[in-house]
Amino acid sequence: TWMEVILFTLLNNGQPFDQDIDDYFAQTPFLDGFGLDGIKKLTRRGTIKTHLTFDHVPYNPKAKYICVIRDPKDVCTSFYRFVVDLPLCRHYHND
């Protein structure tokens, strides 16, 4: 997500995404969630985010690719904090 925000800002002359959150989501479709429809709606240069492994991402010679790989321990800690902070999980966690 950090890389996605950095790239969006670079592609928009330093303008933060909070200027227009709908435009941000339209220009940074999450492939896993929106599929091909999200990509087809791109109206200008944008970024596409996915959790697919690099060998499962279709190659296009005109595209530039950035592969972000995180330390597995960091991923587990981050996911734990994400789940614990969900309202439903907080209910069970506090019992």
C-alpha cells in the first residue's frame, strides 16, 4: 500500500491522494478485488496492485513492474495487528 501511494503521488505531480479519494481508487485498482473491470476503467497512467506472485502477472513490454517483498515475520505481525484491530475481533479478544 505504501508503494501504491508513492507511485500515485509521483504520477500526479506530488498531489496527495486525499485531494480526491475516488480518483485515487480509480487510478490504483486492486486486481484481486476489481479484476479486469478495474483495469479497463483506468483513464490515464496508473498503477495496478495485486497479491499475485510475479510469475502469475501477465507481462506487457510497455509496462514497468515493481515487486515488493516483505519479511515474513513482518507480514505475520502486520496481519495480526490488522485482525486484532477489527471490531468483530476486538469483541472476542477482550472477553
